[in-house]
Amino acid sequence: MKRLWVAAAMLTLTGCGYNRIQTLDEQASAYKSQIQVQLQRRADLVPNLVATVKGYAQQEQTIFLGVANARAKLLSSLQGGNLGQMADANQGLTGALSRLIAISENYPQLKSDQNFRALQDQLEGTENRIATAREDYNGAVQEYNTYIRRFPQVLTARILGKQARDYFQLTNAAAAQVPTVDFSNPATPQKAQ
């Protein structure tokens, strides 16, 4: 009789999915941290890009302030770790950066500056890394969420207090729109000194 109880307990424990739930949860957490790392990298590149552009476009203070504010919001959202806030802040920085990059159209000497081009390439690479990290995270979340909803793992997940994780996604319709840049009254480009 004792052997029957041991066999039943072993069968129950092997089918409960405890270890797999923990593995999938850790995997999703690791991918979430990769999103945060890439967003932090992006935020760290912004001051260098702004400083490079400032050298050519002193009168574009509104754009510089917008980028600085968007960067501060991104850094603040990274501290909080809330995926929705990170997505919103990232979208805000994307809009501000597109306006900053558009300045290069008015300053041909800026477009040819090696520092500007190198920073622009680094930002583009970072954007790709963010997209990859987001896809990896969302894939891990999908696998985790699917697994904890299956029987008998759903019972184990409830006992452990595990709940479905949120996806990293745009949180409002405005964030899904491509930002528009309008320089209806462009300033006269400064000459390189």
C-alpha cells in the first residue's frame, strides 16, 4: 500500500509541470531584461546624438528639449519595469528622435559628419536589437502563458500563484502611427566654420 502511495505521488509530481513553469517564467524574465538593456542602450546613445546635432543646429532648442524629455521618460519607465510604460516611453522617444534626425535634411554638412552618421548607425542597430528582444520576449511569454493554461499545469500554476504575463506591445492607437515631421518654415542652414 505504501508503494502505491509513493508511485501515485511520483506520478502526480512529474505531471504537475512545476519545473517547466519555473523554467519558462525565468526565460520570459531574461528576455524582458534584454528589452530593458536595449532600451537603456538607446537612451545612452541619445545625448551623444543630440550633442552632435546641436553643434550644427543651435536654433532647434524645442526639438532638443523634446528629445531630452522623451529620454527622461524612457529612463524613468525602465526604473519602474512596467512594460506598458516602457512601450509608451519608447514610442515617445522614437517620435522625438525622428524629428531630430529630420534636422539633418536642413543641414547638409551634418549629414556628412562622421560622428552623426556613426551615431545614426548605432541607433539603427539598437532599434533592430529592441525589435528582436521584443519578439523573443513575446515568444517566451506566449509559451509560458500557453503552458500554465494547460491541464494539469493550470493547477500547479494556481497553487504557485503564477499568472499570465503581459506582452510587450504598443499601448495606445497614437503610438502605432508613424510620427510626421513638418519643417514648414525651415531655418537657414549655418555654414560650417
